[in-house]
Amino acid sequence: MQQKTALIVGASGLTGQHLLELLLDDPLYAQITIYVRKPVHISHPKLVQQIVDFERLDGAIDATDVFCCLGTTIKKAGSQDAFKQVDLIYPQKIAALQLAAGSQKFLVISAVGADERSSIFYSRTKGQLEKALALLRYPCLCIFRPSFIMGDRAERRVGEKIGIFVAKLMSPILIGPLKKYKPVSAKALAKSMQHAAHHSGNGTHLFASDDIKTYE
Ligand SMILES: NC(=O)c1ccc[n+]([C@@H]2O[C@H](COP(=O)([O-])OP(=O)(O)OC[C@H]3O[C@@H](n4cnc5c(N)ncnc54)[C@H](OP(=O)(O)O)[C@@H]3O)[C@@H](O)[C@H]2O)c1
């Protein structure tokens, strides 16, 4: 069995933490490197933590599969420009550096409604990221477009909580083309990223909330 190596960016976040746990337990991965701003309190023989300054990234590591769970909110980032750095510029830069270093798969969390022509800044930024990544021409690009992501979050996000509450209430009527608006758990999203890393062949693959929900 040929083992793989992984890089996770955003491993300290809600989805990234689940993904890190899954990959550390996954015998198909020999090594998991994470790029973090501050150390995570996990020690594991397969885990390599790299404390990085995301503004000054210029190198790459040996990773067959790259998982991007980075993201922020405009409120937390402080401005639209600062949000764009985290949700567009850093992922794009890491993807380019890793591709040049030989990474084969790039798996990224975008969002439902991602569209570079959207009038909504958040959806437009996610659409711009998807387009920039497609232009890089990775052998395999997996784009996940969840609706709201549910899980235990230490941080208080009132708007997101209201959105999850409403989406859960409406869940029984979210059928047909509306299925993509169903909220998903961070764990299911992480599982679906792990599964895609093992089973997706060459090309670009899109995963909507209803694809992700099959892992719940
Ligand atoms: N939450 C939702 O309902 C929802 C819905 C659809 C799509 N999404 C997208 O899904 C992705 C993952 O969401 P999530 O809720 O799992 O993430 P999250 O819990 O907000 O975690 C975000 C990750 O990004 C890192 N990060 C944030 N700001 C950073 C900065 N300035 N520099 C470097 N790293 C930074 C965080 O690191 P630190 O620990 O160092 O802060 C953390 O590892 C995001 O792209 C998000 O836009 C989310």
C-alpha cells in the first residue's frame, strides 16, 4: 500500500479539527503537516506542526493531498480586504506553492452559492477562489460547497446560529434543488473530504451540502 502525505491549513478550526483527527487515524496517511498560527494541543507521531506567518508564506512541504479549511468572517477579520486575505489570497497562494512542489490533490471548503459574479461579497469571494483554483489546473481539485456548518464552536456567531436554526426548521421542505441549502455537521464535512481524497480521480469535483450529508 502506497501511503500518502497531507497538508491541512485551518486545522485549528471547527471542520479542520475533525479532519485532523480523521487523518491522524487514517492508515493511508504516513504524515500530516498542519500550518497554524499557534500550536494545537495534540501530539501524535504522524503530526508535524508548522507555525507559519500566512502573510509571508513562500515555501511548500511534501504533501500529496492538500486540505484547505481556512476561513474567517468579515466581522472577525475587521474589513472586507482582511477577509479576502484569509478566504481567497492565502488559499490561492498555498495551492500554487504546493502544486509547484508536486501536490496532486487540492481539497477546499467553499460555500453554497459561490459565484464570482454574485452581488454578495462573501459568495463572490468564494467564487473567485474556486475560479483561481481551477485555473491552476491541479490533477485533482475537490470543491466543497456546504450550507451552514454545525458543531461546537467556542466563538459566538449570532447570525450563523440564527441561520442554522432557520435552515434546520426548514430542512424537511429543503428537497429537490433546495437540498443544497441543508445545514451539515463539521464532522460530516470532514469525513466527506477524507473520502474524496481517497476516491476522486483526476479532474474537478463539486460536492454540495446534500452530497456531504450522506456522511452523517
Ligand atoms: N461556518 C459556516 O457555517 C460555513 C458555511 C459555509 C462555508 N463555510 C466555509 O467553511 C470553511 C471552514 O469553516 P469553519 O467554520 O470550519 O472554520 P473556522 O472554525 O472559522 O476556522 C477557520 C480556520 O481558519 C484559520 N484562520 C482564520 N483567520 C485566519 C488568519 N487571519 N490567518 C490564518 N488563519 C486564519 C483559523 O485559525 P485560528 O485558529 O488561528 O484562528 C482556523 O483554523 C471556511 O472557508 C468557511 O468560509 C463556513
